Amino acid sequence: MVLLAIESSCDETAAAVVSDVGAVLSSVVHSQVNEHAAYGGVVPEIASREHLARIDDVVARALAEAGVGVADVSAVACTYGPGLIGALLVGLSYAKGLAASLGVPFIGVHHIEGHLLAAAADVDSAPFVEPPYMGLVVSGGHTALYRFDGVGRSSLVGQTRDDAAGEAFDKSAKLLGLGYPGGAVIDRLAQRGDASRIAMPRSLRDRSHFDYSFSGLKTAVRTWVEKHRQSTGHDVAGQDLFDLAASIQEAIVDMLLHKAILACRRKQLSTLVIGGGVAANSHLRAEAVRRGRDNDIRVVVPPRALCTDNAVMIAMAARRWQALQRTSPLSLMAQADVAVDRAGDAVGPATVS
Ligand code: KG4
Ligand code: ZN
């Protein structure tokens, strides 16, 4: 018997199959990046329609790759929030309908708890980690630090006051005409650049809180690009582009890790787990491990495929709720905006069988 998990909160339609003992049997992710690229960002209506068109196929492939049939599914899990409401509704309705038709338990998972638990998946010999730990979730929509003590026991430590770190990457890339999403492009260009050439601002450095701000960086990039255009008469290109990409990346990574390491030390947590799409960034991955070593903090960054949105992380959270005998009512609604400390509201009280 297996657990089937589904994720459809943003622009990835994903399904994963996990065995009774938690082994990952399959993970299928259909990315909608190509559908949204022309618009420079995720278009909610397109996302919903695309999820609807793909979900059947994505689930069928996940079951087939796991070598199981739908009759082997003993529980269905799905993200119920936060995210785009129309996108969430597609996965959630599908998951609830499937659970009802099979007569098996349904588990609604909070998307951020998923990211916090991506590091718990035992795939590709990824390091296995147990709570308590500090979680840094960095994506296109979120940038926050959480203390994680287990499912239903996450608490916010700090968060961005304006843009998410992924947005800072994407908006910088857009200014430079690099297309959407731009994080991975900046990562690639930065590898040929000198990060020390162009000074970029680091906001909210003070040690009195763990919040972030990335809007000043965005303004600095725009100002630099405009000045460059005025003085040279052309767009940023060649070595200038490599150096600017490296400088932007360096500033974002430095800001992220400065507060993350500070939070670990202050809250006396010796493990830092990083998740979300930006955790795919090569400089962040390397620098996090380096700073962790310097500060006696164990840094765990899951494989790239588990950092960006996927259903394995949803399965990891669902397994933990199941172990606590907690499942969700089929009346669970999709929620566009729900804080992670409310994750336990989605699953009913423990039922002792
Ligand atoms: O978690 P995710 O797949 O989707 C959500 O936003 O929930 O994260 C997408 C974000 C985008 O902003 C993208 O530019 C960024 O992750 N990203 C990266 C890299 N790969 C993806 N940012 C920096 N470096 C990368 N290699
Ligand atoms: Zn996400």
C-alpha cells in the first residue's frame, strides 16, 4: 500500500508516490514555466487551466513509475494552501475526489511545511534530518525563517518585509532582459563574474530581528543599469553582465545567510535546513555549507529537484500527520493565504484506531 501526494499551489503540477515505510517510489513534476514565460510571471488563470489539463496524466505517470495501480493507494495527500486559489482548487478537488472514491484517508498539507520537510526525503542519498531545526524557505513567493519542531509545530522567526528573494532574482533578470524566471540564468552568468566589482546594498543588517528586505537591491540594480546605459550608450552585456549577475547574487545570498545563521545561534538550533526554488542556487548552496562550517551549524540543502515545488515534500509532511493519526475532513477548503502555524487546523484531532 502506498501514499499518493499531489501539489498544485503555483505553476508546477506534481504527484509523488511514497511507500508505507516512507521510501520515495516516484516523483513527477510538470512545470508550466513555458506557459507563463511570455507574460514575465505566473498568470493565475493560465495556471489553473494548465493544472486541470495535466493533473490526470501527472498522477497516472507517478503511479506507473512507482509500479503500482490506483487500488494500491491507501491514502491521498494534497497541498491545501497557501498558493493561487484556482491552482490549489484543482489539486485539492482531484485529491479529495480520489480519496472519497477509494474510501481511503485524505491529508491536507500546508505548502510551507512541505518545503520544511523536503530535507526529510531519503532520495539520492540526501542527508536525512530530524527536528528541531531552523528552516529557511526561499522561493518566488516566500522568504522566511521558521523554527520547525515537527508537523503542526512551526513558528515564524523572521520574514521579508517586501519582495521575496526569488522575486529579487526574477526582477533583476527582467531589468537585464534575461527572461522569466531569471534566478537560474543569473546563477549561470554569475559563475563567470567578479562579485566584488559592483557594490550592491545589503538591507536590514541589524541584529535585533530576523527580517529581510530586498526592494533596495532591486532599486540599486535599476539605477546601475540606467547609469550604465547613459554612460556607454548600450545595454549591460559581456563581462559587465557577468559581474553584475555575480554581485546581485552575492548580495542576496549574503543577506539570506547572515540572518539565517544569526537566527540559528540566537535560537540555539544547530541545524539549518534550506528549501524553496532559490535553494537551487549554486552559490547559496556552497556558501551555506561554508558558513555553517565556520559557525558549527549543520546545513542541509535537499537535492535541487526537492527544493523547487514537488509532491515528495507533501508526502513527507503527510506521512508525519499519518503517524500522529491525523487526517483531514473532505470538507477542507483551499486557502490562498494561511500561516504555517495553522497547519494543524487542516487535520482533525488524533483518532485512535
Ligand atoms: O519554489 P519555486 O519553484 O516556486 C515558488 O515560487 O513557489 O521557486 C521559484 C523561484 C523563482 O523566483 C526562480 O527564479 C528561483 O526560484 N530559482 C533560482 C534558481 N532556480 C530557481 N534562483 C536563484 N538561482 C537558481 N539557480
Ligand atoms: Zn513552493
